Amino acid sequence: RAKEEGKNTFVVYDKSMHMPFNERMNIEKHLRSAMINNEFQLHYQPQVEIRTGLISGFEALIRWNSPVLGFVSPLSFIKIAEDSRLIIYIGEWVLREACNFMKSINDRTGLPYKISVNISIIQLLQDDFVEIVLDSLKESGLAPNCLELEITESIFMESFENTVSKLEFLKSRGIRIALDDFGTGYSSLSYLQQLPISTLKMDKIFIDSLVEKAYSQSFVQTIIILGHKMGLEVVAEGVEDADQLAFLKESDCDKVQGYLISRPVPQHGVIELLEPQRRHGPEYLHE
Ligand code: C2E
Ligand code: MG
Ligand code: MG
Ligand code: MG
């Protein structure tokens, strides 16, 4: 992605765009059998509430270990899964798996940890999307307010009314909606106002340039104020160092996610991350 390659580029694109046709076809071919062969796994990256220093939830991130291709990054295969519409099946699996896992964690800890799940616009456009989400909750027994759906600004490009009414309905059922990668896409403030979201996730590109660039600081502080005025929670993505965290804390940002706290971890890693929190209280973030 552009945002990971050059700090001053705000254009978002996908790794698969630069792939030779053959390589894309090859990935697509192996993607087709990946579902039935159980080659996908979810990893979970904690989100920490800055005010308390406690983990409040996790983002589910797909991992694909292909016996032929090895580990393939979602940055390389999600777009291909979208173009081939395989994302419909993959995304449904992600949703069910994430809800089931979080329900088991919440039963085990007795606490309402939240799970954030990335949703592709292709999934959202399906007629049975709402049904699949409600069904995932019902089957797992996870509380609706423990599920957050992460959508991106690409929804502004596709049948906006259709998707917004689905999101509104899900929100009315208590499910949370987050706008992911905020600031890199196409949103205008007038659209933002019409979206039934609960959370703004500020993209890593702004967090990366926080410490050295004054305009990034103003930008981040302005997003936080705007988000709060709209009644939204503001999360910073890709926080890698203590200076960034200190700035975000001072600026009243609600939550952070990033390598500073933890990389995405497999299931057993979630239990390990939550264990010290249960025994000693906050120890991830120091004053
Ligand atoms: P995203 O939803 O914005 O997820 C955040 C990405 O940033 C993840 O990359 C995460 O591992 C990475 N990250 C988190 N903290 C840091 C940090 O401090 N530094 C750096 N350098 N990176 C950090 P990942 O797992 O490779 O996923 C990339 C993208 O692929 C995601 O971006 C999301 O757009 C997509 N994706 C991942 N899983 C799914 C899924 O289940 N469904 C769909 N539709 N998309 C997914
Ligand atoms: Mg996300
Ligand atoms: Mg993001
Ligand atoms: Mg991203």
C-alpha cells in the first residue's frame, strides 16, 4: 500500500495491483481451495483503552498459510478475494470464527471484550449480509455490543443508500460500526455525518508522522475533537512508540492499537495477554 511505502503519499492501493497477471491467477486458484482445506486462521490484535490502560477488545486479522504459496499477506490476497467474490465465503467464515472465539474468551474471563471484524464492501452489498451477521451472533451467543464491524471509506463509492440502511439496522440491534483507515479514502464530512458509525479508526499514516510533523499533530487532534463532537470513539491504529502514545493520551484519544502494545497474536496469545490484566490490573501502559 502507498501509505506504507511513502509517508507523504495518501493514495491507497493494493499490493495485488502491481502483481503480474499470472501471479494473481495463481493466488486466486489456491484461494479457491483454501476455504475447504482449512488454510485460514485468525490472529487477534488488542485494543487498549488509553484512560485505564486496559485491553478492551481485539481486531480479528486473517492469516493464510498456503501449503503451496506459504504465508500470504492479506494485503496481497484480500483484493483478489474481492475481485473473484471469494471474499463472500471467506468473510462469512471470519465473522463466525471471530464471534465464536470472543464468546469463549468472554465466558472464560467473565468480561465483555469486544471483537472488531473487517468487512469488505462486497460482503456488505450481499442481500443476506444482515442475516449472516445476526446469525453469527445468535449461533455464538456473543452479545451484539461486543461485535464491531470495520468498514472503510470505499462504501462511499458503492450504492450508499443500500449499505447505510443495512448498517443502520445492525446498529439499532446494538452492533458497533467502525470506520477503518479513516483519512486515507474518499469521505467528505457530509457523508461522514450520514454514516451510522460508533468509532473512527485513524489510519497509521497519521500516527507515523505524529512525532516529527506539526501538521499531523494538528490533524490528529482535529480528528479526535471532531469524532468526540459527533459522539464517536476515536482509535489510533499502528501505534509503535511511546512518544506517539504520549501525544495521543494528551490529545484525549480513546484507544490505541499497534505494535507498541502487541502484534496480532493467535488464540493462545489472547489468553496470555489477558491473564496479567486479570491478575494485576493495567500494566501495559505506564503513566
Ligand atoms: P486493517 O484493517 O487496517 O488492519 C490493520 C493492519 O495493520 C494489520 O495488517 C495489522 O497487523 C497492521 N498493524 C497493526 N499495528 C501495526 C503497527 O504498529 N505497525 C505496523 N507496521 N502495522 C501494524 P494485516 O493483518 O496485514 O492486514 C492488512 C489489511 O488486510 C487490514 O488492514 C484489512 O484491510 C485487511 N484484512 C485483514 N484481515 C481481514 C479480514 O478478515 N477481512 C477483510 N475483508 N479484510 C481483512
Ligand atoms: Mg481493520
Ligand atoms: Mg485500519
Ligand atoms: Mg489499514
